[in-house]
Amino acid sequence: MALASNDFVHLHTHSEFSLLDGLGRITDLVDEASAKGFDSLALTDHGALYGAV
């Protein structure tokens, strides 16, 4: 049984606010996830919640 794209959520995503291993800007991550059909995305930055503001 295949999962629909909205049945899967990436739960380990680092933004530019995770120093040394950040993936990208939050807006870019959201745009890419949306373009691929995802309706949610977890943000799990290291050591700070700067991206939540």
C-alpha cells in the first residue's frame, strides 16, 4: 500500500538556524515541500528556536 504524500511528514529538518548543518532558508524549505505535495514539515533546529519566531 503506497502512502499519499500528505500521509508522510519529514520529522528531521534543519534550517539555516542550525549552525554547521543547516539545510536552507525556511521559506525555501516550505516552498519545496509544498511543490512536492506535502502539507506539513517539522523544523528540528539544533540549540535554538530562532526559526520559530
